[in-house]
Amino acid sequence: MKKILLLLFLFLTIEIINAQQNSLSRQAEISVLTIGPGASLNDAFGHSAFRIKDDLKGIDLVFNYGVYDFQTPNFYLKFAQGKLNYLIGLNYYEDFFEAYISQNRSIKEQVLNLSATEKQKVFDFLLNNYKPENRGYLYDFFYDNCATKIKDVANISLNNSITFQKPNNFEDQTFRTLIQNNLNKNSWGSLGIDVALGSVIDKKARAEDHMFLPENIYKFFEVARINDQKPLVKESKIIYNKIETPAPTNFFTSPLFIIGLISLFILYITYNDYKKQKRTVWLDVSLFSITGLIGIFILLLWFATDHKGTHQNYNLLWAFALNIFVLNQVLRKKVNAWFIKYLKLLVILLCLLTLHWFMGVQVFAIGLIPLLIALLVRYLFLITYFKTSSFS
């Protein structure tokens, strides 16, 4: 009996010590850090994190939800399928600060207007989340990322008492517009996003859904209130202003220029083929192969992954997956009658794409415009050519 009592006493003592170590003083501060965009596509949307600062306890830590483990089995496959778990990370503030300063990325801080009890709740939530069994979460770019986690953790820790209001100069926008506001529309990253993501991101985002972007976390937190009474943010400050550098002019390596050159080449060959009443077979094989393979890739993103943003992708109207399965017709000198009807279908699909674009059903990449024109002209030429050669 004495041994049991002794063990119980030791257990309670350890728990009390741990509780004291994890308890914040009344002078502690909890703030939200907003990191500005970086140079790469992966960093183009910024980053968010919690800072826990308690000088009396010697604590200055940063929790962020943007970490992933490259050692995860089948890492790249899970990433492509949308099944990769991201992790909550923990850094010393000084290391976190120096890392982003070295990248010349701006850092803003919002000190939260919390009571001692509320601060402790947030800190306890983060510590519990950092436990190995709780660290992982299934990442979603729009609804569960490093920024939305800041909103969710703050709200859950404070018993859903935060009221988010629309910031000053708020504008209703689609998810695609919110993404593209952070990108150069004539860039390869922008083009890749517009090809891979479907029409589901062309719907208007609810006001609160704007907070999938770190900068919008900052804006919404600025005007949020706790229990409709006190402001959520007590103080806002800029810790580091990025040094502005001239943006490099890279038009000659941009999608519009490169794809434009390729499209002019397609049009030139098509014009020569029309004048000489011949057909450049390798060009047609290339076009049908490339558009077909891209179409298959888009279908896989839509149906074989858990990415919600890749659904209902009307890029399939130009990247038609069936093109890869009609290559035997493309290689023939004379085609079956159904193939001419198939070519007419491809022309109709391009017209439908244009209609979708004008009606706002889906916005497509501007870098594709020259290619779409070239495809239309080539398909029209092939219809005329095969009609003449197959039935003359």
C-alpha cells in the first residue's frame, strides 16, 4: 500500500512540474505572424504562424502548420493524390525570424488581445497538437492549410467566440482570382494552376473562405472581435519590411511568348500544307498525342485524387483525352468517315470552351490563347483535307 501511495505521489509531482513548465505567466503574449510571399511558386502565397512569447518563463516559440516529412512512404504519390499529411512545426522564434529575413520576406505581427486564461488555452491546444499522435493533418489548399489552421485553432481554443467581419475594402472574388492576385498571370506557375484546377474554383468564395491566404488572415484578424465585444488584435506591427528589388523581365521565357512561337509554327506549317495540298503527319501526331496525354492527366487529377480544386475541369475541351486513342487514324493517308465527324467535334469543343470562358463558367490561362487558335485552324484544315483526300 505504501509503494502504491509513493508511486501515486511521484506521478502527481511529475504532473504538477510539467503543468508549471507549460503554464504561461500573466505577462505572456500570443501573436500571429504573417510572412509575405517568396520568390518560388511554393512561397508565392505567404505563410502564417503563432508566436508564444513569455519573457518571465524564457519562452519564445513559433508554431506553424506548414511542415511535411519527406521520409513519408510514397511521399510524391501521396502528394499527387492529395493524401499527404502535413505537420505542425515548432521553432525558436529567432531561428524562424532569421530564416525568413534571409529570404527577404516581410514579417508582420498581430498581438492577440487575450486574457491570461485564453492565452493558456491557446498554448495548451498547440502543445497538445504538437504531440506525435496529433501532429499530422490532411492538407487542403483552400480549406485546411497553414493559414486556415490559424483561424481554426484560435476559434476552437476560444470556444468559437471569435466573430469575423469583412475587412475594409473587401471585395467578393472567386478562388481563382484570389490565387492569381498573388501571381504573374503570364508565368508558368500561373498556367499550371489554370490548367490543373477546374471550374469549382471559379465560384465566388464566401467571405470567411478568403482566409485560406495568409494575407487575408491578417486582414480579417485586424477587424475580428471576441464575443462581439473586445477586438481580437491588441497591437499590430511590422517586424521586417522586405527590400524591394526590380522584378526581372522574363517575357521571352513566358508561356505567352513560348507557346505563341510554337503556335505560329503550327499555323505556318498548316498554311504551307494548305497551299501544297499535303499534310505534315508528324505535326498531327504530336498535337493529338500531347493534347490527349494532358487530357488523361486532367482526368486523373479529377477522378483519381482527393484534390477538391481539380474537379469539373473544362480544360478537357481542348486537351481531349480521346485524342490519344485516335492516333491510328491520324497516321493513315485516308481516314474513316467517323474521324471527320470526330474532328468536327473537336472544333465544337473549342467553341464551347470559348463560351465557357465568356460566361465565366471557367477562366483559362491566357498563355493558352495562341495554342487554342492554332488548334482550331489545324482541325479546320484537317476536316477539309480529309474530305478531299478520302472521298475524291
